[in-house]
Amino acid sequence: MTSELTFHTASRRHLLVECADLSATMHLHHSLESAELPGVVELIPAARTVLISFDPTRTRASVLQERIRGLSHTESESGAAREVTIDVHYDGEDLAEVAQLLSVSPAEVIARHQQATWQVAFAGFAPGFGYLAGDDPLFTVPRRSSPRTRVPVGAVALAGEFTGVYPRASPGGWQLIGRTDATLWDLDRDPPALFVPGTIVTFREAERESVDAGQAGAPVETTAEKPSADDPHPSADDAPHAFEVLRPGLQLLVQDLGRPGFASMGVSNAGTADRCALSSANRIVGNAESAAGLESFGGGALLAITGTGVAAVTGAHGTITVTSTDGAVYHHRLGEPFALEDGDELDLGAAERGIRRYLAFRGGIEAESALESRSSDTLAHLGPAALESGTRVGIGDGRTAPHLVDAGAHSAQNRHLPVPGETLTMTVTLGPRQDWFTSAGIETLLDQEWTVTHESDRVGLRLDGELPLERSRTGELPSEGAVTGALQVPPNGQPVLFGPDHPLTGGYPIIASVDDTDLAAQLAPGVKLRFTTSDDHTHLSHENES
């Protein structure tokens, strides 16, 4: 082996492999894809690392480490690489400043940007956003000192050693040198992302509004932009089984177990925040655990029911009230199935313990899917939008549900959920970047009480402690994969606990990850936390191999 690898524990089911440089990382990613190691679920390549998600029932981190040592990381990729040509209008706001930073003229920046061969190294930031590495050493460009609050869709930009194209309007700190009309993300295209790892990209001066994309030697012309998302709410006006949202509460989302397998396109798994709660609700009503249900943040949702059916509520504690058309009122218990009749109103009371309530209907919810999932990803804007008052959504035919009602599944819900002001102790796994913090910083993480702030959502929970976490290294990491439950630490030293809609990659160091992400999903603002490490968990030591 010619490259040096360092192995880091990222969680109980994630291993982070660090390489010497971007080229070695790209080779490792290709080798891992080709090897298809048993137990590996997904790979998330980044600038200097590959994050490996694995099934702990099929393999262990130590076993993967040995297998990866034995891989060949220098073999060339087989087959012709996918090639894409992008037409660019070189009129970006930062073009003159970039030229000055690189000590060349704007014309030379444009010419060399077109002459360079660019390859998609990895994806991240947003679905369809690719980090393109080039072969011209000129392009090492610092990010803007003050990021823009909105970068327009199609902006062609530079940052560090990479170039990229913004697939949608979003905040960003890259230097803008041009724009393109190419559609970077299109759910009706296969694959939806124009830029996937390994793709060779050539830029040229725009003469027409088009983009050539296809396999090497077989370009396909694409000129019209297509919708980037499915219709989130198919028509349910005539559905015999449906519900209408009379009151959504703070946030009401359609969720399932997420969309694994699309990390190469910059798409994270997302999915329900409390997997245990939604899976249990589905089992209670006889659905497959992967069926779509409702996730109610804070409770307070009120629904009008069309047709008859069976439902169940799990997750956060609170009242469950059904009012029939004749005014009769029925109260139901958490984690038990109950019948619904045509015209009933179902009221999920406010969350009293925990923060997220889950509602499953026998037959599931008939929302449109995006990338094989009905999950609403609030960061990537994939899947159904948040449900609003007046929205009507179809319910599947309960007669086709695959299982009998499992009234005993509520036993999985027998867990203590905290209320604001209460202190909860959570077990964490240190890594992958605990070495970026002083021993005092590690002690602060484990000894200090932290409070969940109101700046919390499905992307992450901001925590507040009296002392910030002290770092032994300054600056940012090259972007690398992050996991749900990670405790990422920005410059202010106050950690953010990543939720299911967290960014796929990030540049702030992650000191640890919480072991119980389902419990983390039920942390309301005001809950106090203490962290402890598991005595029976063996952490990978940082090992190098040359």
C-alpha cells in the first residue's frame, strides 16, 4: 500500500477513514465501492476522508479496519468515466476579485477554468452539489470572509481547491465567477444528480442555454429545466380514506424511515427523528415498519377523518382525543390501537413528556415519494412539504396492510422521556475528532451540564453550557461526513447535536456522538443533559498505516 490511512471511531456504527490527500481519498472510495465489504451500508466520501456506515450485527469496526488495510488503493478505475460539459456565462460578482487573489487577469481565470479537467470528488452541502477537483494548481481560492445570505441557483463558484455549481438558491461563501442554466438536480432524471463522484466535467463559454450530459462518447443534450421535486400531496379529494388537517400544530410532517443509499448525490438518509416511535406505531396498526406516518413536533395537531380505519399514537406523551359526529368524546392511550369512523376529529394534545408525537394509520399515508421515500427532509427540501391547515391527504386501504394489528408493540414505548428542567444522562461515543480538543475540553463535555436551547429543529439541537469546549487546534477541517447524533463544535465551543436532517458533510470538528438518537429526538428546549461514555464500548485507537 502506498497511501497512509488513519482510522477514527465516528459512532457505534460508523468508521471514518482519513487519507493523505484528495487523490488517495478518491482511490479509497472507488476501492471500497468495488470491494462491497460485508456489512457496509453506505459510503460518504469527502475531501480527505471516507465515512463508512456499517451494520453492527454483520461486522465490526475492527474487522473493517483489517479488511480496508488489505485493499488496493492504487488500481485505476475500470470503464469509461461519465462526462459532462457545462456552458457557463462568466459574469460572476467575484470574478475580478478572484483574478486579483490569483495574480492573473480575469480572462486568464476564465481560460484556465475551461482548460482544466475537473472531476467530481464527492457530493454534499445540498442534493446535486458536487465538489469538483481540477488539475490546474492555480485554483486555490479562499472562501469569502462574509458568506452571502443567498447565492442564486446555477452559480459557478470556487473555494479552496474546488469548483462547484449551486443546484438551488442557498446561503454560501464560495467565490462566484459565473452562472449556468444547466439543471444540476432533477428527480425525473436517472440519476437525479448531474454530478456524481467520478464524473469528468468540462466547462466552456456559453453560446446557448444548454448542457451536454451522458456517458463518455455518448453525450445527451438537455435544454429544458424540469421540476426538482415531486408533488408532495397527491390529490385526495375523492379518496375513500383520508384526513384533512384542521390544525397542524407547530410542525406536522410526513415521515418514514428515510432514503439511504443516495449519499453519492449529496442526499442524506433523513427520515423520522424517532425511528423507534414510528416503527412501533406502524407495528401497532399492522403496517410494515417502513410505512409513512405523521411526525408532530410539539403535538397540537387536529385532523378530520374521512372513512373508517385504525390508528395509533406513539412517541411523546400527551392526550389523544377522538370526537365523533354525534359529539361523543373518546380518550385513548399512548401506544394502543383505536378505531376511527367517518367524520371523526382526532386531536393530538400538546406534548407533555418528550417533544415529537407519531401517528400511524393502518394502510399508511399516500404521499408522493422522492428517491423511494415519503420522508420530508427539511434541509434538502425533498419529499412532502410540511402539512398546513386545509391540506387533505389520502390514507391507504387498511385491508392491504401486510400484518395483523400488534397491540403489544407499545412495550417498546415504555421509556422515560424528559420534560424541560429535568436532567437526563446520555451515553456518547467519543470521536472522530476528540483529538482536536484539550483534555480539559473533553472533561468539560463529560462533567458539565448542558441545556437544549430553543434554537433546535430537525437539523440540530444547539446546546448551551457555562464553559465552551476548549480546542487544541484552531481553524476548520476539510469537509467530512457527519452522522445523526454527532456533537459538532463550532468556533464558539457550544456543541450542536445533529438531527436526521443534518448536512451530509461539514467542516467543524465532531467531538463525540450520542448513542441513542431516538431519545435525542425527544429532547425539548429546556431539557438539561449530562454526557457519559460507555465503559463496555471499545473505541478504535488512532492508527496509521504506511
